[in-house]
Amino acid sequence: MPFHIENQYTYSIVKRVIPEGKTTCSLCSRLRRGILYRVADELGATKIALGHHRDDILETFFLNMFFGGKLKGMPAKLQSDDGKHIVIRPLAYVKEADMTRYAEIKQFPIIPCDLCGSQENLQRKQIKGMLREWDKKTPGRVDNIFAALSTVAPSHLMDRNLFDFVGLQATGLSDANGDIAFDDEPCATTAISSIIPLRSEN
């Protein structure tokens, strides 16, 4: 399969623009995204495939919630910022640990990022540590959180743009998606059983 490697020296730009001690991620990401869009145009590419995995998506979700006040992650498919491309994340459902093991088995060359790797106080690292701790202490919790990103109930959140709370009227008919605080769903049972062992009544 033919391929093209694009070399761009963005490191010097980021180091020049971002003050010492500040995180470089936002500018680095914007520069990289701009390069990807430009090269995709030049090559006539119909898709831009990014390498984000499941853990990246969960970390981004918590970063947005804790520090941005948004319920927002990274979808497996979306339209690019400039509206000209489709961006896909083929590894969206793959755990980082599985990718790491596979990369070791295949002996892939790993190219470290000196910008990201040199920043010790990144919030993303703290979120990653939190998720690892949850996975260790409460197996299944992280899996359930990821599953929840695909099982959203807009009527049970508070976003007026996603659900018409103002225009909501009682219909007089029972609604399976009505005011149920804790649904009796398999994923909820899994989450509860991982904290409190479930036992059957004799």
C-alpha cells in the first residue's frame, strides 16, 4: 500500500509560543490538526484516521467534565473542524493495555513525544491514574463508564438543547423511559455487583 510520511517541525513553534511551565497540548493539537487537514487535501484522502484508543476517549470525557463543565468525549466518527473531512478512530473500542501488549509482541517502533512526555503535571495523567485505580479496586467500573457513552438518555440529563423540557407535557400514557432513577439494566447490575456482591434469596 502506498504511503506518505509528513515531517513538520512543530516543536520549535510550540516551545516559542507557550510560556515555560504551561501545558503545550492545546497548541500542539491545533498545529497537528491543521497539518493533517492540509495533507489530506493534497493527497485527496477521503478519511482521516486517528489513533485514539478507548482510554484516550475516557480520559477526554473526564477532562471535559471536570475542567470544562461539558459531557463530551471523542466519537469514533465525526466531521472535521473545517467541515471538509470525515475523521475516524478505528481503535476507539480497544483498551490501551491491549494495544501496548500487541505492540510489544509485534515489536513496533515507538516514537515518544518529547512535548507530552516531558510534562509531569498534566491533568490527563491524573485522570489516567484515577481510571487505573478504579479498574484495580472496582473491576468493571471503567468498562461500564465507557458503555455509558453509547447509552445516553437525554431526557434524564439537563441539556435543553438535546431535550425539550419546556415543551414536555403529560400524555396520560405509561412511558418505559419515564422517571426511573435506577434502571434494572445488566450494566447497572454489573456496576452494583462489583461493589456489593449480589446474592439470591432462598
